[in-house]
Amino acid sequence: MGLTLSTNGNFNVRYLSDSEATYENIKQDFNELKQQVKPNDVVVIHYSGHEDSGRWIAYDAGLADDGIVHNTIGYKEIYQMLNSIPCFHKYLIMDSPVSREFEEFIRMLQKHKDCTLLLAASPGQFSYEYRVDDKMFGAFTYWLIDTLCSSDPTDVSQWEIFQRVEQAINKKFPNQLPFFQGDRQKKLFSNELNHCPTLFEFTENHWKITSNDLIDLYNRSHAQASHSFPEMYYQFGLAFAEKGNFTQAVDALDIYLGQIQEQQNSKNILFALGVAQFKSQLYVNAIKTFQKYIGLAELDSDLHNSMSQIVSKARTLIEPFHVLLVGIDEYLYESNQNTEQGSDNDQALNDVVSLKRVLIDKFHFKENVLIDKENGRKEEHFYITSLLNDEAKTEAILKEFNKLVQRSPSPILFYFSGQGSVDAEGNPVILATDSRQDGVPDIRVDQLAKIASNTDSNLISIIDACWTDSKTANTRYAPPEGQASEKVQIAGSIERSSTQIPRVGYITLYPRSIKYQQQEFVKQNFTSELIEILKKAEANSLSYWKLRQAFARNQISTDFDDYDGNIYISSDGNALDEAVFSNPLCSKLQLTLQQIEQAPARRTVGIIKEFIGQQNGLSPPEYLNLGIMNYVLGEYKDSISALQTAINQLSQQSSKTVSQQSIYAQAHYWLGRVLHERRLDPARAVSELRLAIQYEPSNIFAHYYLGQALRVLGGPEILMEAKRALQTYLRKGAPLGQEEDVQVFLQS
């Protein structure tokens, strides 16, 4: 067989004969195949040997002292090894008797149309040997080679070749009935794609393929697909969505819907396509897809209302931001004082100009547009309004701020650059240019927050003032009304209550001084520092969390999760992961979509909890599953609790089965991953991930997350360990992607 394949088919042949065919060698060669083959390769596995009770008998198989047979390969393991080989064209040829236990293997393999199965005999029948010129051959192998050498495999189908082999054997051995399973139209050992591969079901193999390999596999399959294979595009679409590659997911799912005849049965795919379009910022397409979904799906009233709101509100996602910029360097209440006019006199105005430029040039904000009106007229619409110095009176600021908020749910942004102070209760205020004149009060920040809260505001606020006195000169701070600066006693750093720091709109960025009632030294170059970071960053990948880290790095060399630098962000936890200056409505609608997607998962959580109750609370596997499901749902506190319970219950057992050891390792891995990803406890995350690798060294994901968690901790020795972990991750194929980021770190 090897000579025939190498001579006639140009195959690279690897032999394992007799003493070479040990259990470990067979497993190793399968693993090497998995690493080496490409999607359109043809892989032929020919097994000629003994089989018993559904198991291949390796050369070193034997009976152990405990009476258990070792070094045999069961049909489930054979199936897993075969299924892990990532190509479309696989052949398994077995020239040996096949027991009835292999019938289950045949059924398992039947759903994968990427493997042709050729058995010398049907399960439960004899498989004969045949003598030719004093040499013994398996009858099936002999006549298969004979038929291949006397036929043109490119001219006849593999089913016709099998029938010729079957007829030749039946003439000599009537009791031997060979078995065939596969695509009857396909040519034998051909790489022609005449079937729909379902390689990308959500199995272990799906998780191990890298994002780049998935794209390569998709492009090859798409180029070679000469027939309509909607199921292939369906599986690819789901796989791309799982990898977060929504652009490719849209492409694959669009093709799927174009190839199927009846879209009535594709409600779930319409929803998946709409989500992928939404996350690819194809909002117009997403609206149309969701409208189709609503029309076809029989939704309950709550779900129907949720989807209708998504369609209605998503129309505003294509609208530009409306912006209000306020900059004040000149205050009337200081007009009678002998203030020095230095070079920084126009700092607030310069900040307004610089920020406006960054918003337009880097983040593609619009300043104005011409709108077509009746009779061919064009009207200029302004998206950015500026109030500078004497324009920025209290009445004007509040009027324009109210107008800005009323534009919700369109995206809106408010920026203030000027003096800050506090009222009698220590609540932060900002000063308009006419504040403290003729009884004009300061503007309380919580007053702005209240205005923004009256609507479903999609407001982003940046307020650059200062709220603490300093021994150093500070042009952004005004002493409380009625007090002189020199009379304010400085007593070090005293943190202001978080309830006194209002969130103005969806998310608010403040200088760090908002956090303190009194502070001895104040660093106040907030806007210039912000602009410096914005100019250097990638616009679409800079999240508020990364922005906070960038402020921290400007002052210290190592990232600390509990140190923000010269910035304070008031928001809910989810907003920190969003891109800076992204439309807040987008994340809100994504959350609604996520809740719809998660409905089945929440039902699953209920089922798991019910099962745990039936087990009197003692069920580590279910606690592990519960922890993972809660992680998927974003219930991180519950996830940590469930994973810790699984670990605690298994820790109490003096000895563990192989299955329990795997659960124990997985629980440590997931706990470490949650702690790291949610920035809850970096040191403990490292500890948990080290334990995961200790108990399961083959867990490549654990190596990746350990490396990333170690990077957070920092320090020379720690970073060396991080590099070792990430080098292991790269050697194993980088299944999670992120190769470029890892390579950059390793080269640093």
C-alpha cells in the first residue's frame, strides 16, 4: 500500500511496522499529522493488524498486574485522533476483522463527511489473508492495490473501485463482506471538494484552530466549492463569530442565506447575521436583517419589544456626535484682582482648540454638514458648538447643555475646561465666566448630572477643572465662594466620598483631583496629557481601561490596576472595556442583544443549579460548568464562587480519578482566567493558573493567560516567566490568536 501510494499518488508515506507500532508511536504520529497537514491535503491511514472489542492492539499491548489490558486504542480515541486532523480529505482503511463494538465508531464517523471509511469486513465478520508467490497479504489490501493499479482512479468513483474490490474478494472468500462509507461520487484519494465539511462544529478541534488558519481554511474551501454547500458556510459563520471575526462571519452567513431555498427555517441564522453585522458596524444592514428576523420569528411580547427597540434606536448609530466645548480663561470675579497674565493665560482655550482638532482628525467627528432642503436649498448644520470666555456665561452653558442632552439618543459629548471649586458641603462645582457676579451661583456638577439623567442619555463628558487647593500655583482651582486661597488649610490627601463625584451622562472623565478634598500637590495638565495619549493610540482599539493605564504609565514604569495616574473615570464597570469616543448607545444595544443571546444560557444555569441541589450540593463537575456558564453570562462574582466550590470539594478528596484531576485543573484554569480578565486579583490569578498548568501541562490556554497575568505583575524575574509561558503558547500554535501582540512582547 505504501509503495502504491508513493509511486502512483505522490504521497509522503510514514511506516510503523511491528515493534515500531507502539501505543506512544501511533499516538505521536497522529499528533504530528494534526500539526502538519493543510486543509486541502489528502490523508490516508491504513491499519493492518489485530482488533479486539473495538480496540486497535498496539505492539506493546499487554495485560497488567491488575488484570487490565493496557496500550490498546479504543474506537472513541481513534475517532478523536482522526477528527482532530484538520483537512477535508481523510481515508481510514482497516484490513482486519472488526468487532461489533466498531459499529458505534461507524455511526460517530458518519456525520463527518470529510472521511471515507474502507473496512476489509463488515463488523462481526471474518477478514481473510491471501497467499501470492509465497507471501501473505490481507485479501482486502491485495485486491484494493490490484484494482488501483489496473484502473484509472481519476476516471471512476471511489464507490466503483470499492465494488470491484468487493466482487474480487467475494469470488474467493464469500463470507467476507467489505464495508464502505463515504461520498460515492468522489474519486478515490482525490482532494476535490464535493461535500460539505462540518469540521467546525463546536468541538475540541474547533477551539484549537487559530483565527488565521480559520481564514485560510475558509478561503480555500470557498475557492474550491463548485457546488452549493450552505451547511459549510453556516459552520464557518458560527466559527468566525466565536473567534470575534465578525466581518468574516457576515460574509459566510450571507452566502449561507443566499444558497438555501427556504429562509423560513433560518430565523436563528438571521439573528446571528444581524449580530455580526451590528458588531461590524454595518448598522443599516443589521437593521434590515433584524426586521426580517422579527417578521419570520414568532417572538413573545417582551422579545418582540426588545428587538423593535434595537431596530428603532440603531438608526441613530450612523449619526455623528453633537459636541459642546466650553473653555474659560477669563473670569469676571477676578477682574478687580491683580492677577499675573502669564504665558498660560489662554491654556483653557488652547485645550478646546487641540481637543477639537483631535476629535475631527483622529476620531472623525464632523464640525458641520450641508443638508439638502426644499427648492434645492442647502442648509448648514453644525455638530460642534463652542462657548469661549465671555460667551460661557452660566445661562449660556446651561442652555446649550440642555439642548445637547435633548439630542439623545444621538451620541453627544460635553467638554469643560476652566476653574473648579466646591460648595459649602464639599460638592464639586465648575465656574462659568460670570460665576460669583451679582449673585450668579457656581454650577454644581451634580446639577449637570441630573439634567443628563432625565433622558436615556448617550452623553460622554470630559471635565477638566481642579477641585483641590495646592501649595503650588494652580490656575484651574478657585477657592470656595467667600474664602481666599491662602486661608484654606492643606492637610495632605483626604479622599472625597464617591457619592460626591457625579457621573455626568454615560461616562465622565475627570482629572485625579476630583477624588480629593485636600491635596498637598496637584498635577494639573489633564487635557494636554489626554490629547498626547489620544494622538499616539489606535482610535478603534483604545478602550477607557487602556486610557486609564496610559495615564498611569506616564507617571510610573509598571502598570498597576489600582493606580489611575492623573485621571478619574466615573462609569459603570462595563463602560471601561468600550472604545474611547464610541457611541454609548452601541454598547447599550449590544447588551440587549447579548441578553437575548444569553437566554438559553440562563436556562442552562437554572438546570445546573437544580441538578446540584439533587446531589445535595456535592458535585464538582456541575460547579465547574456553573462557573463557566456564569463567566459567559458576565456574572463574575457567581463564577468565582462556583469555581472555588469545585476546587474546595475536590481538594477534600485524598485521591482523584483521572476525570476528577481534569476537573480540578480546569477549575483552577477558569478561576485564574476570570481573576485576570476582570482585573480582580493579579497575584491570585497567577497562582491559580500555575496550579492549572501543574495539574494539566497540556492546557495551552492556561499558558497564554499565565503569561498575560504575569505581565500585569511585572518585575524582571516575573517577566521572564511570562515569556516562557507565552513561548510555550506560540510553539503550540497560538490557538487563541494574538500572535502579533505576543511576538512584540517576546522581542521586547
